[in-house]
Amino acid sequence: MNVFDRRLFVSAALATGTLAGGPALAAQSPPDRKTQEAAPVIHHVFFWLKNPGSPTDRDLLISGLRTLKAIDVVRQLHIGVPASTEKRDVVDNSYDVSELMIFDSVEDQGRYQTHPLHLAFVKQCGHLWEKVVVYDTLEV
């Protein structure tokens, strides 16, 4: 291999991450605190209703969740119900309603928690659910 071809090979390998671990090693390292503070936060909440067969209670909860989009730090909001996908051991579709939000930072997610519209939602709709599970994640 001549000098030019070797440089081209090494440059291409470094660019694609095939030398020295590349993106694979970066993906294994947890984000540092500064990165976490600036990273988008995915906030995924699952609700189990007290009356799971009640379309009225489900619709009231969904209506309440929609009001949260008005909070300025909420970048995206997705409200859903379990999909009729293939039944597998790893699929949990026992919840009634889910809400997925995206925030620009951990700080914004914290402001959401104490925002008057969020507090009003909890007060107005809290009687509808029996159980809530929250998963907050950062991209790595």
C-alpha cells in the first residue's frame, strides 16, 4: 500500500470509527454532568386507571394531558394508548394511557414539574389513576 492509500485508509477508518473504538467506545461512556444538563430529556409516563374499562375516564385523562402542551418548556408531546401489537413476554400493554414528552434539559423538566398547569393537571386528574410509572432518559 503506498503512502497516499495508507493515509486515505486511516482517514476513512477514523471517520467511520473503525479504529480505536470510535462511536462504540463513546456510546459506552456515561454522559458527564455538564452534558446531562444540556441534553434533551425524554419523559415517558404510564398511567393505569382506577376504572380501566371506562372510556370516559380514559378520555378525561387524555384531555387533561393535552393541556400540558401549553407549558413552554414542553418541546414535544405524544399521548397514546396500548397498541395491538404481537403479544410477547417483553411487551407490557397493561397500562391505559401513556404520555411522552421531550424537554431541552433536566432543568426544563424540573420547571415542568412545578409549573402551575402541571400542578393543576395532577389536582384535576389525579383521582382517575391508580398507578403511575415514569421513565426519564438522556441520550448516550
